[in-house]
Amino acid sequence: MLTTFETISKNFKIKPQNYYIDNWIFQMHYRVTTLIFLVATIMVTSRQYIGEHIKCISDKGVPEHVMNTFCFFTTTFTVVKHYDDDLVAKGHVAHPGVGSYGFNSTEPIQRHAYYQWVPFVLFGQAIMFHLTHLLWKKFEGRRLRRLIDGLRYGAFSLLETEVQVKDKKIPTKDKKVEFMKKIREAFIKRIYFNKSWSRWLVFCEILNVFNVVLQVYITDQFLDKQFFTLGVDLMNDGLAQTVTVLDEVFPKVTKCTFHKYGPSGSIQLHDAMCVMALNIINEKIYIFLWFWFIFLFAISCLAVLWRLVTILMHARSKKFNQIVFATSCPGKLNPWNMLTVTQRCDFTDWLFLKYLAKNMDGLVFKELFLGLAEDLEENKRPLISLESDEEAGTLEKPRKFD
């Protein structure tokens, strides 16, 4: 199992990213949550620390390994009336849900079959949390990387010759100027992006919210509609309860019935009591997931709300832009330069500019922003607006700040 953890850790090392095409809340979905589900999958499939997933006690009429295999691949069950807290506390019932149950009994029972599918469901959910990232990455198409690749170390471009430091290259001063001119031209002429660039990002952020809701629904259905209120029920049970909601959803001891033909052809019933060792891990996983889903849903909604604020405010408030870009470059941007640039930006322009700032050294971005303002002031016209990667030939009117 430790070898498997090492393999997973190679792909999910916590280290600085070279390029950012999303925000930290987006990363909580496809990096952190995916890792949580993968680790949970490894835990429930490991026998090194947990031992046998199921161990059944029966009479000598059925071999132990046969009973264990039968009860694992079919379904074990518990008797609903034996979940009574008083019966368990007074010792009238051996374990919650485990008591007498006759051959032709009509007592209501609760069957437990989910434990066979837990690793498959967890792994599938891990993939689903990664899908929105793959979708956005596919559409983004490395546009940001192609633009800024030559300026990763532009802040150190002080010489006339290129400097090689291990596998990193520091461009010359002339190369730096050339790269920055290329970015400004690409930004003004929309060479690398169009309006759908921002629409797809917003769509994927909204999709993250719906995905969390979908995963809660899938988990609730998987646990026989007992997951949705799991955390609330657990807190309401308190410490005084002998039988808690965990004993019902993740029973540690269950019943199993094996039928076979006797020597004379009559049906013989073999009753077994099964210890579900794996459920001690399952309950911890799903309790954590209950609280994690609440946290993830809350921050995902805040991310969508923030995106709505940026759509409404990016071209209406100078103060808002000063606050947003203050985190991307040292000192304050010149107010006139900011007006010159943001006044001619629609939301896609503004968002793309923000991600350029996020992927550049602060001093390099400040220099780029100044050059972009000078180019726009010199041209005295708004940015070219394209609905596709080909030139559409329509111009947008500049907006005024309140």
C-alpha cells in the first residue's frame, strides 16, 4: 500500500505551478478533492492495516472461507427492530441490528450491499472531479503559456546575451522587448483568444458547483439515502446514545444466512454473524466527505459570486481595478494608464489581462501594462472584438467609469 501511495504522490506533489489558468478554488476541485478520493480508494482496497474485509462466524456445516466469500459477494443484513438503544444497553441484543431472525420471519430488515462497490464509486467520483479541469484545459489550449513562455524570467533580463541557469533561460534585453511587443499585439488584435475564452471559464466554474451537488446526490443514493443528513444526525445523537446513525449506515456486525441442501434433499439454514472490519474505515471517510462537500460547495458558490462581481465591476470602478491589480504588481499602477486600458476592455480582455498578471513577475507586468497603455493611447481606438479566432471586423465602443 505504501508503494501505491508513493506512486500517487508523484502526480500530486504540492509545489508551485509554472502556469496558472484558474484560481485556488478551482484547484480545490481537481487537485485536493481528487487526491482525497484517490487516497480513500487506496485505504478501502488495502488489507495491510485493516485485515480481512469481512469475517463470518458460523457452525461447522459450512467452511469458513465459503461463508466469508458468500456473505461478501451477496448481501448481509441487520434487523431494524434490534437497533433499539435500550435493548442494546441492557444486553438483550448482542450488537445493534443483530438479533434473532427466523427462517420465515417477516420482520423488516436492512440489507447492506454498498461495501462491495465503495472503491469503484470513490474512484469514479475522483475522475468526475477532475473532468472540469480537463475540459477547461482543453479549451484554454495553452494560450497563456504560448504568450508568456519567453518572459518567465524577464525580470532578470539585464544583459545583451542570453544566460543559461541549469535548464532555465534568461532572455536578453532585446528578446524581452520583442516578447512584450508580441504580447501587446496579441492582446490588442485578439490573436490568441476570443470572447468564448472567458465564457468557458465561467461555465467550468459554474459546472464545479453543479458537480458538488451531483456528487452529494450520488453518495446519498449509494448509501440508501442516508448520507444527506449524516453529519446532522451524528451530531444530534450525542455521546449518550448507545446506537448511533453510524451503526445503522455502517454496521460493524451484521447477519448473513446461507442455504444448502441436506443429505435427504431438505433445505438447511446456516446463520452467520459477520464482522465488517472495513466499515470502521468507511464511516470515517464518509463523515469527512460530508463536511468536505459542505465546505467545497460554499467556496464554489463564493467563486461564482466573485466572478459575477468582476463581470459587473471590471469596467465601472477604478477603485475595484486598483484593488485587483494591486495583488499582481508592486506599487500602484498609474491611474491614467489603468483608465486607458480598462476603458477599452470587455470582460474577456480584462480577465485575460488579469491572468497575464498572475503568470508574470510583478515588475515585468507593470512594464507590459505601461506599454499596452501607450499602444492604446497611440492608436486612439478600442480593442478589436472577435467572436471567433478569425477577425470579425466589429469594434466596441469605449466605456466610461462612474
